[in-house]
Amino acid sequence: MKRLWTALAFAIIALVGGGTRQTVAAADTITIGFTVSETGALNVDSLAQLHGFELWRDQVNAAGGIKVGGKGYQIRFVSYDDQSRPDRVQQLYSRLITQDNADFLFSPYSSNLVATAAIISEQYGKVMLTTGAAEEKTYQLGNKYLFQLYSPAKDYLAAAMDLMKKKDPTAKVALVYSDDGFSKAVAAAAKARAKELSQEVVMDEAYAPSTTDFGPIINKMIGAHADVMIGGGHYPDGTTLARQMFDQKAPMKFVCMLVAPDSPQFASLGDAAVGLAVPSQWEPSVTYKPQFGPDPATFGRDFQAKYGIEAGYHAAGGYAAGLILQQAIAKAGGLDQEKVTAALNATDATIFYGHVKFATDPQNHGLQLGHDMVLAQWQKKNGQLVKEVVWPDAAKTADLLYPMR
């Protein structure tokens, strides 16, 4: 009978948990809560970020946990499917704090979802490290406990604009981007940069994130005699736009899109992927010398061994969030939110992911100041699609394909 009641209890817990990954907390355990877009439009990039979290957790736990005062704390995750919806994020981050007793938080994926999660984390005074959240305005609201791992949105397309000015000063630029907060912020910064560089912008158009037929937009680009297309949004719309531009033989000399071309899955487009560039937070070929944690080659090898695919920057950002939190907890000597916050404020370090330093002034608190982006491009080498770093010169692994085809 006792076994029957025990089994029944576990069954009830499983039903109530609905869409959650969690294990029973034990003594000397640090609980980290977050949501994942297991379903919905943000699924591809969010799951890559999750894999970065998981690899960090598994490696730390296998090594005896986070060392604090001679004691090792095992890491426990509690996560839920946010379905790529802000309303779910608000409910679930409240639950993570008030019911699941999360000690610290990782962010969901995307600036839109993070903006919602940040309201909850600040309300309860919980440290949250964000990845996949580049839009600056969330960090300019007087938040105290928010810390950004990605370079801000204004930096995303700056390299593409600078490279075009160097490669083809008279190239005509079409800005075509998803009508969401992150993509619009990136496009606005790119337009401002184009003006600074005296680069001609012949088209500036946002599209609905749910767009599946880009024919009319592509025709406008062709009609405007654009040489370069800059923009995009996230994985679903980015891959669809790339495929349809290829099918319509749009005569672009250079295309740089946000997010989508970074995913290893982008190679499934075949020839439609050739020449497409992506601003990247991290690439496997970088050679940063870390002050702690794995070097880039070791991280890449371990990720490949665990998941069978090459790590992209979403996965690297997830792992980096764990690594930076781990270091802050160790330096704080415990789990006190204010002490860990102080340790994060003092962070000025280089890890496999690059330089990490947070703004500490109240107007921009948590905004990433230290991290540099690179520009990568899909190229064909020996019949295989590979991603090469083409900018800046100090980090590049290949010359830019221009024209791209």
C-alpha cells in the first residue's frame, strides 16, 4: 500500500508540473529557474540556448558542483515551456520564484520575452542573467538585478555596414527586417550607421514576423536596385526569406541577416545559404584566452560530443551565462542576492566567449560593455557549406565573398 501511495504521489506531481523539467531539491543545491521556447516561433534558437545551459550544469555537477567555502553546491534546473509567449513568461517566472524557490534565474530567449521576465525578477529582487536579449531599453529602466551577456542591439549590424563601406562605397542598401522590438532596434542603428558612412539606403521596410510570402518585398528590393540586403529577424522568417530570395534570383551582392544564419540548421538550405552573412556573438574559430573555464576549442569539442552538432552563438551564450554566474557565486561566498549582484557588477573578465563587463550606472545597469561581435559568412569549401569569420580582420578565417554568388 505504501508503494501504491508513493507512486500515486509522483503521478500527481508529474501532472501538476505540466511542461516542466525539474528534480527534487536537496541540501547544498543551487536552483536556477528559467523558461524555454520548446514550442512556438522561437523554438530553434531557444533550444540551442538551453543546450548551452545544460552542458554547463552537467560539467559543473560532474566536477563536484560550484565551490563555495569548501563546499560543493550541485546545480538544479527548473524550467517550463513558455511557448514563445510573453503572457506565459510572466506567469512562469512568478511561479519559478514563489513556488519553485529558484535561487537565481536565466532568461528566456528573445528581447521581447526577457522584457517581461525582467519585470518579475526585479519585483522579487532575483539575479537574472540574460542571453538572447540584445535590445537595450530593458537595461535602461533602473533595473538592479539584470545582467546581459550579448552585445547590445546597436552593435549587431555595425560591422556589416562598415564592411560594405570598405568593400563597395557606392552599394545601395535595402533594410528589410521583422517588425519586432529587437529587429527594429538593430535596423534603426544600422540606418543611423549608414547615414554616418554616407551609404545610400534605398529601402526601409518592416514585415510581420509571421510572414511566409516574401515575394512582394523581394520585388521591391529588385525594383529599388538594391545591391545589399541587411536585416531579417529570427530563424523561421530568416530562413524563409533567404530561400525565396534565392528562388527569385534576387541579384544581391551581399546579404546579412540577423540570427537565422548562425544556426547549424541553416546549412539545410544548401546553395540558398551560400554567401549569407550573420552578425555573431561567438564563433567556434575564435581564439580568446580565458581567465577561467574552458577555452573555445574545448567548449566546441564538448558541445559537439554531447549534441552531435557544432555550437552556435546561442549555445555559447547559454554556457557563458552559467560560467559567469558560477564565478560570481564563488566570489560572493554564498547565495545572497546582494553579494552575488556586487560580484557581477565587479566582473571584468575574458572567458571562451570573449570579454564580459557590465554597466553599473543606474541608467544602463547590466548592459553589456565588454563583448565584441564578429561577422560570419556561409561559404562553400571542398563542396561543403562552412561558416567563416570575415570581419574584423584580426579574427577573420576567410575573405568575404563579394559578390556573394
